[in-house]
Amino acid sequence: MSRVYFPGVDVVKFVMAFAVVLIHSYSTSVMLGYGEDSLAEPVVWFMRLAVPLFFVISGYFLGRKIYCPPKSDGHEVEQYMARRARQLFRVWGVWMAIYLPTTVYYYLSNDYTFWHAARDFLREAFLYGEGRLAWPLWFIYSMAIFFLVFRWLLKHSRHPLTIGVVLFSLVTLNVWASESGLFAGGIGKVSDWVRMLTVRTCGGGLYMLVGILMARFPAAVKLPWALGALAVSYVVRLMELPGWTELGGYALTAFGLLAVMGNYGVVGAMRRQSMWVYYTHMIFLVGYAICYRQGIVSLSVGELFVAVSLCSWGLAALLARAEKVASLRWLSSLVG
């Protein structure tokens, strides 16, 4: 299959990576006790579309491997998905190790006993795919699980897309029902238990399927539809109903696919840098929290966002440069 490059997608991912930094900067300031969660609702809505966007884009390029002509061999696709799942689990394990000092800091600062900390760490890692103060990592974990699940559906089902949409829609609806308190009594307890098991492990599945459907039906990638989906996404969020993240993820991905721009080198570099900004920014935020509690430095939310953005982008640029050095290429491949 011929490779097609969409520079607009890299730009959208790069912008939304910093949206994640902004919302986590606010969360950190609130957690430290001096910030106010005072962002306007449209800003919060837009920033919350970042992670769904990353999933939808990944699903779109997976869908191109499966459905775009010339159609890939089924066995080849299955091998690719198994290989990609292994790679994602490896990257997730590396980042969990990198974030381990921040996790230890959290447990020590909150007076956890050793056994309480160990139990909590295992639950956070394998049930939610993240660690305390390592929130971005569930993205990698959930995507790896999706590759395994969808690979199984491709291999054993004649209608993998249909079954996948039904399965992951049920997961999403249950999470919404559980968090909104729709069920009571025994049903509510079962719903909460299922939500606990699936909220992170399967949380990215429906987003991935949205991207796969966009690749399967390219006629659906139209600017009027994307604009309409973005508007409906905001209204649905205000109504506190499910589906607004999927609509927003579709819309932003469509904007990236439809954008007309040149294939500039600086745009291509954004592809990897946006990912590393997303992975690394919490390390700098935790570092700031430690310094703040020690009375070393105190920054406003805006100053914190700028400082963490610059640090994350600088580290991402160094990793991108390392990819071009043969002796250092292993480093960038190790972390993603």
C-alpha cells in the first residue's frame, strides 16, 4: 500500500498535546491548593478532546492498513497488530519505569504503608494502565489492548467492525451510566464493577473504531460534517450525555486530514514531538510540585504551563534529534 502523508494531522496532534499540558497544569495547581478550576467551559471541552483525537488518528491509520487498496493480506495485518501490541506494551513498561520515582514520591508524601502502596500500584498499573501522577500512560496501555482485541475479531469474526462498535459502545455507555448514577442497588454495583474493569483498559476502543470507520468510509471525511460534529459535540457535553468525545475526535481528525499544507520538515517533526510532549509533561509537573512544597518556587498557572511546555518540547526535540543519530536511535525507539 502506498504511503500517504497528512501534514495537517501532525499539526493538530502537536497543538492538542499542549492542550493536555494546559489542563494538567490547572489540575496540578488545584491539587497543590492554590489554583482554581476556573477555565471556561468551551476551553475545557476543547482540551478534553485531545486524548480522543490521538486515539482516533491511530485508528484511522490502522484502518488504512486494513481497508485501503490495494487491500493488505489478512495474515500480514494480524502480524502487524500483534507486533504493534507487543511494542506498545514494551513502551508502556519503559514509561512506567521512568515514572516510578514520581509514583514513589506520591506514596511517601501521602504516608502509604509498603503493602498499601504495593497493592495500589498493582491496581493502578494493570487495571488502569497508569500510575499515581503518571496519568498519560493509560493511552498506551488501552491502545495495546485494543490491538489485541481487534486482532482477535479480525481473525475469528466475519463482521469485526460491527461487533467491535457494539462491544465498545456498551463499555462506553456503561461507564457513563455508572458515573451518572443511572443504576441503583445490585445493578448499580455490577455496573460500577464493570466500569472499574473497563474504564481504562477498553476506554480507547470506541475512539479507535471511529478512526477505522473513517478509513473504511472515506466519503464521511467532509468539512461540513466535521463542523457539524464539532458543534454537536459541545451541545452533547453540556447535556452530560455520552458520545461528545467521539464526535469531537472525529471532527478534529477530519480537520487534520482535510487541511491543505506543504510537507515541511518542521511539520513532520511534530509527529514524534507531540507524542513525547504528551508522555513527558507530567514528570516536569511533578518536579514543580516537589519544588513548590519545598518553598523553592511558586508559579501562576500560566507561568507553569509555559515552563512545562518549554521543558517538554525541549526534551521532545532532543529525542527527535536522537532518532537521526545512529548510535542514539535505540533511545528514541525505546520510549516510543
